[in-house]
Amino acid sequence: MFDKIKQMMQLKKKADKLKKELELVIIEISDVRGIKVVVNGAQIFQSVDIDAGLLNAGNKNRLQMDLLRSINTAVKKSQQAAANKMRNTPGLNIPGLT
């Protein structure tokens, strides 16, 4: 039983270390002209930059759709970065992530 507890504590240490490493991974998405989204590997958004030329009432729906597309792309790339990092972390083999 103590071996299981020890293994769980080691797994938690590895997971905490991985989280800190993922927070240092920065992903910038500029797929949509005039919109830049920055997110880290832990999926915490760092910034959203919108070109001033896109900020007018006539562009509202298009801007919303473009922003949503950029955010979804950033999240997807962040998830991929996290999955790759986890896959390459020895002893942190969680079923369903590989």
C-alpha cells in the first residue's frame, strides 16, 4: 500500500513539473489577418491583439467569427503541445493521451 502512495506522490511531482514546463511554452496564432492570439501550453491565454482597422460596427460579425476561429486554433495547438510533452515525459503514461 505504501508503494502505491509513493508512486502516486511521484506521479504528482511529475505532473506538477510538467505543468510548470507547459506554462513556459508560448504559442502565437496569427492565422487570421489582423488578429493575434497568444496562449501557453497550459492553455492560459496570454493576450489577444486585434488590429484597430477591424474594430468598426460593420465588421462585428466577421470579427467575432475570426476571433473565435483564432482562439479555437490556439487551444488546439496548445493541447497538441501538452500531449506531446506528456508523451515524452517518462513515467507519466496516462491512458487515452497517446
